Amino acid sequence: MAISLLIENSCKSCTAKCCRGLAVVLTIPEARRMVAELGMAPQEFMEFSDRVDPKGTPHYPLLVKSGSHVRKYYIILRKKEKFDCVFLNKDMSCSVYNHRPHVCRLYPFELDGKKMKKGALCPVKFEREGYVDKVAQELKKDLSEHGKLARAWAVKYEGGMPDISKFGEYFG
């Protein structure tokens, strides 16, 4: 069940630094929810990427055996013009604010929702609000489910880079 809290948008006075250049990694359950809630095809807003620093994300990678090598892929939000989040509007607002990913809801807080990220790009002084704990708990639950789905998928999947247009077949 997705959290669709209608909260005051603290980001309205922001320059969207976190929406520009950073990779937004999605869990499998979260990606499924976004496909359903947004009514968009997966390839319209997300992609598989092997260019994510595994130390910088709590997500389990999707492992793909390619010959004698194993590659790690993550589901990320697409970028427009190779830099901005696909959902970033010209006025620096988020076009899917009420359906945005967990990490966007938590930012600039860490995964546990308790402390600020070191080196956070956020120029807005955020106060820790009650919704942060709920989002952190939902993300932890999704990470657990994501790990199970990723491991089961890795056993079955054969081939090169996965095709995001087949996301529903992979994780439907």
C-alpha cells in the first residue's frame, strides 16, 4: 500500500538540486506501484542501470550472468537530457509529487528517517515531520520484499541487459 500523504510541499522554494544528477534507485515493489499509480509504461520513466554505486544504495542489485561475469543492475528513474529527473518540471516542481519514490520522500534524511544525510544537497532547512517515520518503515519493508524478488528473478533470468519494457513480465 503506497503512502499518498498530501503534505505541505517543503520543496516549493527549492532549486531541485537532488532532482538533478542523482540516481533515484527504486525497489521492485515501488516500481510496480508507480507503474500502477501513474498509468505509464515502465520505459517512460524508469530504466535498468549498471552505473550505480552499490555502496551508495541499500537496494539489492538484480544479478545477471553474462558469460563468466555477473553484472549488477538497478531500477532507476530515467533522466531527461542525461541530467534532470524525468519528473522534474521546468518550474523545478515534481510532476508526480504525491506518487514520488520513497527516497525522494525521505530526502534529505537517511534511510532510517532519523538523521540528515551527510553532504545532502538540500538548501531547505527541513524539520523532521511525522510522515518521515512512516515512509522509512515502508521503504524498509519494500527493501525486504525487493531482496526476495531480486533473488528469485536472478535464478530465472538468462541473457544480457534486462529490458525495462518487460518489467511486468519479470516482476508482474
